Amino acid sequence: MGVAAASETYGWPLIALVVVILPQVLVPARMREGPPVAVPAIEAAVVLILLAVAAKPGPVPRAARPLVLTLVAVLIVANTGAAVRLVALVLRSTPEGETPPTVTQLLVTAVTLLATNIVTFGLLYWQIDGGGPDARRVGAAPYPDFQFPQTDNEGLAPPDWQPRFPDHLYLAFTNVVAFSPTDTLPLTHRAKGLMAIQSMISLAVLVVVLSRVINILPP
């Protein structure tokens, strides 16, 4: 690549994380099941790191990317654990004297988990694809992890086009709702594995929760 593209802003990742954190903090606990307090706490830590990276002039420090990747990985594990607990709650028999979860609790919890799933995996795809945003900018990585239509077909974008966070966030969104890639293809084993994990999480939440909600709702 002849000329390096402009540095990517961290504004969109920050906005996406804040949008996900707010319902987890503001929605009363009686209206949802989980996620645990650790999930929004980890998200807040990622926001602070991204703010520090965005505020620092010059190139992004090399130490920032592994730290962000680690925090995002922990966040994905925590959200996956919350999804497992939700599925277990829906499948188990409600003990006598205990109030079963309501439709509102199930729907709010499912939406929160799926939104966190989309944002966290979008952040992960953004950070690993081609070595991350700064590696993609200078063409440091020999091969990308995802094949976007703009990189495969001439005339759809400028010659120096590179995917940015909204592209990876959309990829994560379509993988949740379609359980498969749509216009963007995973090329590496790690990309395929991560997309499979994300799809399994969303499938478990959607199938189990929606089936329970349908059973609860009056005919």
C-alpha cells in the first residue's frame, strides 16, 4: 500500500460501549436477570483505556492494544457466563414458593446480553482483523482476517479503503441475527472460530428465551 490511510478514531467504539453500559446500570435489577456487576465494571475499564488512547497525541501505544484485547476477552467470558446462567434459569424448574422470571425480565435480559454480545465481538473483530486498526492503516499485516466486499470488488470504494469499527460492528450484528456471515467472509481460523462462538451464544439466548416467553404469554 503506497500511502497510509488516516488514523481511525476511537469515538465509535466508545459510543457503542456507553450505549451498552447504560441499560446495565440504569435498568432496575428487578426487571432483569444479570449481568453481574463485573460486566459493566469491565466495560467501564475498557472505556477509560480507549479514552486515554484517544486523548494521547501521536500513534497508539503498542501496550494499549494487548490491554484492550485482554479486557474485551474478559468481558466476552463474563457475558457468556451471564448467558449460560440465563439459559439455566429458563430451563430449570422453579422451586415452590419462588417467583418465576417474568416476560419483562426475560426480554430485557436477552436484549442486554445480545447487545453486549454484538458490541464486544465487534470490538474484538476490529482489534484482530489484519493486526488491528493501526496495522491495517500502514499495511503491516500480510493478510486480513475478514474479506469485505469493498476489498474484493473494484469500484465499490477508494483503492486505499480499509474497514473501520462500524464495519466490524455491522459484521457482529449480522452474525447474531443471521447466525452466519452475510456480505463479509471470515478468512482465518481464529475469525471463523470467534464467529461460531458468537453465533452459539446468541442462538442459545434467542431460542431458549423466546420459547419460554411464548409459553408464558396468554393465547
